[in-house]
Amino acid sequence: MSENKTLLRLQNQEKPDQVVELYWDGDRGRFITRGLRHLFNVKEIFITPEDFLANLQEYASVLYWLLESMSTADDLNLPFAYQDEFTLRGKTYRLLDEGNYKQLTESTSLQEMGEVAEHGTDSRKS
């Protein structure tokens, strides 16, 4: 069994006692949040290493935005439910249901998917 190392701690500015961590789970080979289930009774989120390491600051910002959104809903006594797809700062993200977790990934547009299929390469990486 490998050790789980905390990589990132996100703290709600308005409620400093609300802290969510992102840790590396070596057994599963992915980054996983810790604290969302306890604070808001929602599924924890995981991010693949390929996605997270390529866009560390971006994904940290998305996780912080989700923490703030959940906290605001909680303050207003409103239920919070994950959106399957949402847009933040001009980029679209998806939360895919994966059993006890939600996988956070950047959504690929249909046009980009068509380009990959047509040319056999991902034009975003050139």
C-alpha cells in the first residue's frame, strides 16, 4: 500500500474551517480530493495525473470554485448537485460519474474531436 501525499490544500476564504485537500493516491494512480464528502455530503473528485500535471493551476482554480459554490449553496440552505458539464473562464469541464467519485476533466469540443478523428492527431498539442 503506497502512502497518500497531500499536494494541495484549498481553504474557503469566508469560512477558514472549510478545507479540502487534493492528494496523490498511488494505489489508484490519480489525484483525489478529501473533504468534500465530509463538508457537503457530495462525492469526492478525482483528476488523472495527465490532466492535472498539464494544467495544475487551472485545475486548482476549478476545485476552489467548486468549493466556494458548495459553500454558498450551503449558506443559503440550497441543495448542491454537481453539473455534468460547466464552463469557467471560457473553458468547459465535465464531471463524469465514476462510482463513489466524480472525474473532473476538461471537455473536448465536438469540433476538436472531429479534427482528431480526421487527422489522427490532437491539434491542441501542436
